[in-house]
Amino acid sequence: MAEPLDYYEVLGVPRTVTPDELQRAYRKLARTYHPDVNKDPEAESRFKEISEAYDVLSDPKTRTRYDTFGPDFRRVPEGVDADEWARASAAANEPGRRGGRPGGGGPGGRTTWTSSGFGGDDPDIDFDDLFGGMFGGRQRGRGPIIGADQEAELALTVDEAYRGGRRSMTFSGPDGGRTFDVNVPPGVTTGQRIRLAGQGGQGMSGGAPGDLFLVVRLTPHPRYRVDGRDLSINLPLTAWEAALGATVAVETPGGEAKVKVPAGTSSGTRLRLKGRGMPATRGKPGDLYAEVRIMMPKTLNDEERRLFEELAATSAFDPRSSS
């Protein structure tokens, strides 16, 4: 069995990390390992680990549970005391409980432990039976068991994420295909989660179902590059527009915008359009950056060639000079 991830180590941050520091660390790693920009075969797996770690640590509630219970935080029922959980875990590994090891989590954090040779012909030991009433009456036959939370990927284009809105989506899961009406908030970005309450695993003994969390992934776009809520596009310019300055139109997910190009602009210059990136439900929207690319005609007519030759003879500009 693979060792459980240490989410702080995955993101390279201390356990005292602040929310802002956590977000900066995540963005830096996401830019490095996103499969759209990193073609290394291991990049996608690394990116999923980074996203999983950020999902847990960026939510104050789940971070507190993770800090308290460690890798077991998802399957420990609500309201369980950390000391009780530690004593119960230690009891499961006493010499008399031979070979006990945790197996797959069930509904509501209910876990089956698999043991070699314990209990005669029944190798599966119910965790709730093993520890009696410690977990607030959630054991088999004595009360409702809440269904497990589930996750699914939600792939969106940049334009879909920008606009948001209600969509009908079909997902495949353990129990086959299911269709949901999903309200996508405008401006969602990769790694964000949308909660569908009560659409997760079914409960038992009258327990409520779990939740379904849709993890957003923005698909590659031919025009826009995404960095958090900021967007970047290429801005092709003629040599004379860059030299003399101009105001040109650019397409954004929110419609056409005008960008002012200062005289003497060089290739690679980033021109900022404040607030024209991805919108935000809370806080400030992102910005859009137009990156200048000076384009030259592949062929010249006679008059164009004469003018360029005249410019070459007249201008003292040397782009290769350090002065």
C-alpha cells in the first residue's frame, strides 16, 4: 500500500503556513506541473497530488480535521475526539488483533478492517463493532450511517468558466451514469470545487446521502492562457503600430476591449487590461495581459520595399547595440 501523502510536504510549506502563502505555493507548483504546459509523463500525477493537497488545506474546516487526524481525517466521523481515535487505533494494533490493517472507507467514514486469521472464517472485522459505541451510535444496526462524499472532474472551457450559469451534465460513477443540473459560478478556475449537496454516496439505516464535489479543470484554449484569475493573450502588431503607437481591439471572454499601445513598444511587452480577466464571486476579478508580438509581412510590394529601404538608410537605430 502506498504511503499516504503529507499535504504540507506536497506543497512544500510548513504547517504554520498562512492562507495567502498556501495559495502562492499552489499557484507556483500548478504552473510548473500543469499537464497543458508540462509534457513530462509524471506531471499529471504530480499535478493531481498538488490539487488534492490544496483542496484540503485551503478549506479551514478540512485543514483542521487533517491537522487533528492526519491521513484518517476523511473517514473519522464528525464529533470524534482525537485522543479517543488515537486510543482506538492503538487498540486495533494490539498483539491480540493480529494483522489488522485499514481497508476501504465505506459510507459516512465507516471502515472495514481486513485481518489475516482473526475471527475464524470471517476475515472482515467491522470497525464500528470493534470499538463499540465510541463513534456516537453510528455502528451497524444501531443508528443511521451518513453516505460517503464523492468527487468527479468537471471539464470546462475558459469561456464556459467565465460566463458560468446553469448546465445539465452527465457523469459516470460506481452506480452508472447520472445527470445533474449544475450551477457553475462565473469565474471558476482549475482546482475549485462545486458542491452538490446530497448527491454523493447513499446512506444506510436511514442516514442522509453524502455530497458530490465537482473538481473544476479548465481545458486548453487556442487563445487564452490562464494563471489563477489572470488571462494572457498574444497581441500581433505591425512594425509601424509598435513604433508609432496605436489603439487596437482585442477579444476577451467578456467581449471586445481596446488596448492602447505606447509608441516604441517592443515584442514581449505585456500590456495590462485591469479587471478583464476571470470574474470573481468574492474579491477582485483577474486581469488580462496582452503580450506584444511584432509581425512582418512575408512579401513586400514595390512601394513598401522602397519605404523600408528609405527607413533603413535614414534610421540610426541598432537593436543589437547595448547603448
